[in-house]
Amino acid sequence: MNPTPAGNTRNRQFISPKHLKIRRALRTAGPVVLVIGILFTATAFISFLTAMNSGEWPRLFWCAFIGLPLMSVGAMLCMFGFMGAFSRYAAAEQAPVAAGTLNYLADHTQEGVKTVSRAVAQGVAEGLREVQSQRPPSIK
């Protein structure tokens, strides 16, 4: 079994052989746990709102103490399971902008780079002349 996704042949030694199995488990368990957490939390809040209208104590509010942590765990599992897909999407969205910015800077900073280069070259030349003028005549 290929340990890397199709088309990705670089850095195979850094990817665990169980990577695809773990990712599949995260992508399956994450949404399931998240939905269960949402159902528990919704039950708790519906019980709370119903109790407020009837003047009784909420009987199922304890479900919030189960649902909210389940929602957090489910969201984290989803985050880790879909991190690669999201990162690839973000990189594809940002790459054209970065390339455009680099091209813009390259086009509009040429004069400034030339000025700085001339100043550096002039400083180096002056420094070399100064060093040569301070040497004793026998070394020249």
C-alpha cells in the first residue's frame, strides 16, 4: 500500500505507513462525534427553554455537560482529519497573490535596488583605496 497520497512522491520517509488509515478514521469519527455533541447540546437547551416557559426545572440540562465537550472533540478530530485538504486549498488561494506581489515588487523596486547597489559598490571601492593608501610602500 502506498503510504502517501497519489501524486505526492516527495518526503515519503516522513509519512507514517498508517497515515491514510488514521486520516480516514479522523475524517469518519470527527463528524460523527460532532453531530452527537450537537444533538446532546440541542437537547439540553431545548429542555432549558421549555422549562423556562413552564416554570419547572430543566430535566435534561445535564446533556449540555456531555454535548459541549463532544462538540469540541468532534471539531478537533475534523480539524486534524481535513487539515491537509484545507492547507492545500489555502496554499492554492495564496500562491497567485504571492506571485503577483513578488512580480510587482520586482518591477517597481529596480531603481531602488540599483541605487543601493551603486552605493555599496562605491563604499567598497573607497574602502579598498583607503586600505591600499595606508599600506607601507614595500608591500604594494
